[in-house]
Amino acid sequence: MKQLCCVQALLLITCALSVIVVSAIRLMQLPYDLLTPFAILVVL
């Protein structure tokens, strides 16, 4: 059971990292005019 939990935790970590990397790449590709209001909405 412990091994299964470790595998699930590793999968969750890798999924989260890939999502963060993909979103960061997409945000860098967006123009700053679109990025600024989006960032303000996220902060609010």
C-alpha cells in the first residue's frame, strides 16, 4: 500500500509540474496587453 501511495504522489507531482510549465509557456507567448487584465483578474 505504501508503494502505491508513493506512485500516486509522484504522478500528482509530475502532473502539477507539467501543468505549471505548459501554462507558463502559454502566458509567455501571450501579448502583454492580454496578460495584464488576466493577471489582475487572477489577483482579484
